[in-house]
Amino acid sequence: MFIFKTIEQVSLDEIVKIFTQSFVNYYVEMPTDTKFWKKRWKTNRVRYDLSIGTFDAANNLVGFMIIGIDERNGKKVAFNAGTGVIPEFRGQKLVKQMYQYALPIFKENGVEEMALEVINKNIKAIKAYQSVGFRIEKLYQCFRSTDEILPTFIAYYSKKVKRPNWKKYEKFTVENYCWEYLIEGVEVNIKKVKCYELYSPADDSLIAYYIINPKSKSILRFEAKNENGYHALFNHWYTNFGQITILNVQHPKKIQFLENYKFNNNIDQFEMVCSLSS
């Protein structure tokens, strides 16, 4: 017999312990540090009072569904920032049962849509999500730079800005950003990232910008106004950070840019969504 309830009363250490047990031998190695997940789930706007746990008869947490809540495209969205069940309790359709338990709670809190990201090779998880009404909406590609190519020379100059100028960037933004890299997600940890703007010296016009986590060397957002902007981006990355990672890119032009500069497409993810009827 299992009990389903929200997990705001469970310690973060316990949640992370069960989380890491659930992702042993996963497609990518998961960090085990509680501080990492505290920051990561803050970025995902997680609400522990709306996140769901599966508990056994002895009230031990054996499964979970970590849920972030925010507005996206005018809708209130419940984003699944991580779902898992420890190995000894798998095969009992607990994910489906957690969603069945969660649906009335989400609706009571005004949620209009559910979303999640799943590695495209994880067929078992994809089928489990499809069984509760999710459909594949987007394909995100993840990249890591290599040492196979040098930057193309391009005249530009850069500025490190204290805060992103979202209104200015809006004019040439093409990417349909993933949940974590929405403006709201970036703003949550704005003090831990750096934002650079790249300009053409010919007319002092903005040709590109990007936001990076300097500790992990991971690019959160990047956009270019034209081809020179893309060349300037790679030049600045190469010169200042060396090898970098870029997660969840969707726009074809940006993917082509990364492929031209020999970035390695190391993993892909689907975004899946499910609309909640009133």
C-alpha cells in the first residue's frame, strides 16, 4: 500500500537522497550534493507544497515528482523538474498514480498546463508520460564545444553588463527557451551569472548577447542579430571560457551555427506537455 502526499514536510537532504537513488545508471550522471539541487530547483521555481511524494507503509519516501510553478505564454504551468522511483519499487505504475493524485491539486491552484523534459532515448519514461496525456511538443539539443576549430576573425567589442536588457534583446530573440532558461529562471539566480553584449565597431550596434554560468561554463541564453554576431559569440566564448556547454537549443539557425563550429551534440531531450481541461 502506498500513500501519496505533498513533500513540503520532507527534508531536502532526504529528497535528494531518494532522487539520486532513483537516477543510478541514468543516461547522464546526476550530482549528489544537496546544495546543487537546492539551487537547481530554485531556478526551476519549485513549489514543494505542490510537489508529490510516494510513501510506503512505513512512511518512507520511495518516489517523487518535483514541481515548479510559473507563468509561460500566458498560462500557469506546472513543470516537472524531476520524477523518479527507487529501483525496488518500480513496475507498479507509481508515476501514473502520482499524476492522478496531483491533477486535482494542480487544478485547484489554477494550473492550465503541465510540462516536462525527458531524454529522447528514455522510451519507458516517454510511454509513462504519454499514458497520462502528455504529448511530445519540442526537441531540444544539447552541445559541448570541442577543440576542432578556431574562431573566425570578426571585428567586435564586448561589454559585461550588470543586468540583462531583456527589452533590447527581444528584437532579435529566436529561441523558444526551455523552462529553466526562461527569463524568470535566469532572474532567480541573476547574481550567479554573467551577461555579455557584443557590438559592431562600425556603427556601435548590438550584434549578439549571451548569459553564462561562469562556474559551470554553461551558456543559459544566447542570441545573434546576424552572421557576424554568431562569429563574435564563438570568438568571445573561445577567448574567455574555453570549452563550454549549451543545453536545450531548438532553433535551426542556432543549431547550424553550433554544428559549423564543431560543437558535439551529446544528448537530446523532448519537451512534453499536457493541457488541463477545466
